[in-house]
Amino acid sequence: MKRLTLLLTGAMMVGVVALAAAGDFHVGTSLVCSDCHVAHYSQSHGATLGGIFTPLGAGGPFNNLLRDDDNKVCLACHNGSSFAPDVFGANGGTTGIRQAGGLNVASGHNLSNDPGYDEINGHTLYSTALPPGHGTSAYTPSADGLRCIDCHAQHGSAAQYRNLLNRGAFTGDTLTYAVGVNDLTKDVYERSAAAYTIDQVDFNEPSPRRSAYGKWCQACHQDFHGQGGDANMGGLAGGVTSTNATPWKRHPTADVNIGESGSSATFISSLSQFASRTNKVKVMDSQGLWTGSSTDNTVTPSCMSCHKAHGNTNGFGLIFMNGTGTVTEQGDGGVYKDLCRQCHSEGA
Ligand code: HEC
Ligand code: HEC
Ligand code: HEC
Ligand code: HEC
Ligand code: HEC
Ligand code: HEC
């Protein structure tokens, strides 16, 4: 959905593409102050000042000299434009299936949700709710509720995947990434710079007992992540026994490979089931193969296996992946149980 008309010249687009090739954005030379800030809450004409011009939001001046409120300053470029990933509702901008999907918005902020992107279907901008599973999390909603900058560093971070925050509630939550050539010691592999689609992004597992992605989400959803054997998770360190003597209490998000303890026991996942799916949900793999073949027995589910980080049109931003058919951000036309049946054989 296009909200604002941007003044964008051909020359500027070339500039944007050249900057994006550096491998990251809103960092180093691609952090252009005037993209988001304005000195006097007044700008009479559309000078780009080295970046991309967006008009000022109504109702200012805004805190921190921003061109619009915390969320709308980001949406000015990230909703319906061709030069930046569209992150709000349906994808009206760039092409391809977005890895993060689309956000929704709470009512009362002069923005309406795209059809299907309802509040129950993923992260809700301006929501003043506490995160489910908050536990001991240090996150408390700002006066504006949930903002992009509660998850992303507005001034960038060259070391962090997607400029995801690693301070405050996220202290120590590094999420490293490799661009172009995979590096199994990094958490994420982006096949090229400016790659935001599911075919372009995959997840490594540098430490087989950990998920850097799950740990990052845990900063707000404290109770939902951990290793096997942790009080909140149940299970055994590194997996469960084939007799299911030490069952999990919450779904594992790290530490246990698909089919690790044999595929015959009740409730245990099946590697061959996962391998047989043509369309697969994302998993972490310390070998960087992501196939689940008999030799690729190192694949592990985490949050991104079941959820879109921003959301989609399914409840909880879940990915309903049957295994065959045309893949969209919702899955491939499957239903809830097809997600489970990516890795479990119950319910044929
Ligand atoms: C003036 C336009 C503009 C504004 C305003 C803007 N962005 Fe961006 N953003 C871009 C462009 C362009 C890209 C890079 C696209 C590419 O890589 O091809 C980008 C990329 C990103 C990325 C991906 C970075 C990476 O390399 O992985 C994130 C995350 C992001 N923006 C978050 C934000 C947030 C949060 C805000 C608000 C604080 C914001 N953006 C405001 C234009 C903008
Ligand atoms: C992608 C958008 C974006 C760009 C580009 C940007 N800022 Fe910001 N900046 C923000 C947002 C959003 C906040 C508000 C943070 C908050 O509310 O906590 C902010 C806050 C600030 C603050 C207040 C202190 C702080 O860090 O929160 C300063 C100072 C600042 N920016 C300076 C700059 C300068 C200088 C540049 C260029 C080198 C720049 N910003 C580029 C979005 C941006
Ligand atoms: C900055 C804090 C924060 C972080 C980090 C965070 N969340 Fe959330 N999350 C929330 C809040 C607040 C809610 C409840 C309001 C809403 O739906 O947005 C929520 C809700 C959700 C929901 C339920 C959505 C619905 O419509 O009912 C899911 C699923 C979810 N988060 C998954 C994740 C995943 C996966 C990650 C990591 C990629 C993550 N969250 C990271 C704050 C956070
Ligand atoms: C609750 C945390 C959270 C909020 C709020 C959030 N993001 Fe994200 N965003 C993420 C995570 C996590 C990823 C990486 C997801 C992945 O790769 O699986 C991401 C990915 C992105 C990307 C890359 C595009 C893609 O499809 O992968 C951009 C650009 C971006 N976010 C911008 C924004 C902007 C702009 C806002 C606000 C309008 C915002 N985000 C709000 C957590 C969040
Ligand atoms: C195996 C699939 C799976 C994995 C992995 C997974 N989730 Fe979920 N999640 C679900 C399902 C299914 C629901 C729907 C409600 C339910 O059954 O709890 C859900 C619901 C949620 C909710 C909403 C709970 C509420 O009270 O509304 C949040 C928040 C959430 N997940 C966060 C996460 C985070 C964070 C991670 C990673 C640490 C994660 N999930 C990993 C399947 C998964
Ligand atoms: C990407 C793969 C994957 C997906 C998708 C998945 N699971 Fe799992 N699940 C696992 C793995 C791995 C384990 C750990 C147990 C094992 O195999 O050793 C597990 C464990 C479980 C257990 C606990 C078994 C026990 O008692 O220890 C249950 C129950 C379960 N999953 C149900 C579900 C449901 C319901 C869904 C769909 C919402 C789902 N799973 C989706 C891989 C997956």
C-alpha cells in the first residue's frame, strides 16, 4: 500500500543500488541523517540531501527531530516503494517472497491494515501489550507501544543481521551474518547484499546447542526459548530419549536435531519426513545444506521454522507448509497440521 508520494529521480535510484551493494543499509555511508531527521520541521522543497526525500508527516514537530513519528518515519520508505523492502501488510513494493513477511498495526494511528493482515496475525505496531511469555524480559512498551526501533537499530549495526538490536534488553544477543559466500561460523547466510527473500536467506548453526535467532526473540519472549533440560523447556540436553522418558514441555527452538533420537518413537520428529518435503520451512543447519538427507542429520527447528518475524495472514504469523504447491508468505496452501507434518509423521 503506497502511503506517500516520493520524489525519486533515476539518478537517485542508481545511488541507492550502489549503496545497497555495500552489504547492509542504514550503516556507514548508507546512514543518511536527512532520510529520517529534519532540522526545523520545515522543508520547502524536495532536496534529497544525499539520500531519499520523504515529505514531513502531519502533526509535528516530532520528538528527536524526526520527519514523522517513530514508526511512520520508517514506513515512509518501507511501505509500497520499489527501492526498499515493504514490511507492512501485503507486499506492494519489491518482488519476491519476503523472509520477514508483513506487519500489522493497532487501530487509532491513521494507518489501516491491508486485508488479512489483522492484529492476531503477527507483530502489531503501536501495540501496548506485553509480549506473550514476557517472564523476566527487560522489554516494556514505549509510550507509542511497539516500534520498529524496539527491534532494529535506527542508526545501523555493521555486525548485526538486519541491524537487529544488541543493546538494552538484547545485550549479548549477537546475530552475525555472511554475504555472498557462506561462512558456517556466522548465524545467517544472505546469498547477496540487499537480499530479503526466502530463496536468498538461510540459517546456520555455529553452535549446535544454541539458536542466536531464538535467543534474540527471547529478549522479549523470555519463557519460549532455551536448551533441552532447561526448566522452562523440558527435554534432555541435546534431545530426548527414544522412549520419550524426558518429554519437552515447550516446543524446542534449539539444541535438538530433527529425527535425532530415532523416527519410530511416539512424538519424535522424523528426518525422512522433513527430507521428503519439496517445500520446506526454514531450519538451522551446522552443515549449511538444509536438505535433511540421511547425511544432513544436523537440521534444527527454531522460531523462523514456524513464524514470520513480522507476520502474514495466518494466525500468529504461522507458516502452513504442506510440502508441495506454490509457495507464498503463508506457506503453500496447507493447513495448521501441515506445518507440524513437515517434521512429524502424526496425522497422515
Ligand atoms: C528514506 C528511505 C528510508 C527510510 C526513512 C528508512 N529506510 Fe530502511 N531501508 C531503506 C533502503 C533503501 C534500504 C535498503 C534496500 C536495499 O538493500 O536494497 C533499507 C533497508 C533497511 C533494513 C535492512 C538492512 C539490511 O541490510 O539488512 C532495515 C532493517 C531497515 N531498513 C529498517 C528501517 C527502520 C527501522 C527505519 C526507521 C527508523 C527505516 N528503515 C527507515 C530506506 C529507508
Ligand atoms: C533510518 C532513520 C534514521 C536515520 C537515517 C538517522 N536517524 Fe537518528 N534517530 C532515528 C530515530 C527513529 C530516533 C529516535 C530514537 C528513539 O526514539 O529512541 C533517532 C534518534 C537520534 C538522536 C537522539 C539520540 C539517540 O540516538 O536516540 C540523535 C542525536 C540522532 N538520531 C542523530 C542522527 C544522526 C547524526 C544521523 C546521521 C548520521 C541520524 N541520526 C540518522 C532515526 C534515524
Ligand atoms: C521488542 C520486543 C519483541 C521482540 C524482540 C519480539 N517480539 Fe514477538 N511480540 C512482542 C509483543 C509486544 C507482542 C504482542 C503484541 C503484538 O502482537 O505485536 C508480540 C507477539 C508475538 C507473536 C503473536 C502475534 C499475534 O498476532 O498474536 C508472535 C508469534 C511473536 N511475537 C513471535 C516473535 C518472534 C518469532 C520473534 C523473533 C523473531 C519475536 N516475536 C520478537 C514483542 C517482541
Ligand atoms: C518484533 C520485532 C520487529 C519489529 C517490531 C520490526 N521488525 Fe523488521 N525484522 C525483524 C526480524 C527478526 C527480521 C529478520 C527476519 C528473518 O530474517 O527471519 C526483520 C526483517 C526486516 C527487514 C528485512 C526484510 C525481510 O523481509 O526480511 C526490514 C527491511 C525490516 N525488518 C524493517 C522493519 C521496519 C521498517 C519495521 C517497522 C515498520 C520493522 N522492521 C519492525 C524484527 C522486527
Ligand atoms: C514448531 C513450531 C514453532 C516454533 C519452532 C516456534 N513457535 Fe511460536 N507458536 C507456534 C504455534 C503453533 C503457536 C500458536 C499458539 C500455540 O499453539 O501456542 C505459536 C505461538 C507463539 C506466540 C503467541 C503466544 C500467545 O500467547 O499468543 C509467540 C509469542 C511465539 N509463538 C513466539 C515464538 C518464539 C519467540 C519462538 C522461538 C524462540 C517460537 N515461537 C518458536 C509454533 C512454533
Ligand atoms: C522443523 C521441524 C519441526 C516442526 C515444523 C515441528 N516440530 Fe515438533 N519437534 C521437532 C523436533 C526436532 C522435536 C524434538 C524431539 C525430537 O525429535 O527428538 C520436536 C518435538 C515436538 C514435541 C515433543 C515431543 C516430546 O515429548 O519430547 C511435540 C509434542 C511436537 N514437537 C509437536 C509439534 C507440533 C504440534 C507442531 C506443529 C505446530 C510441530 N511439532 C512442528 C521438530 C519440528
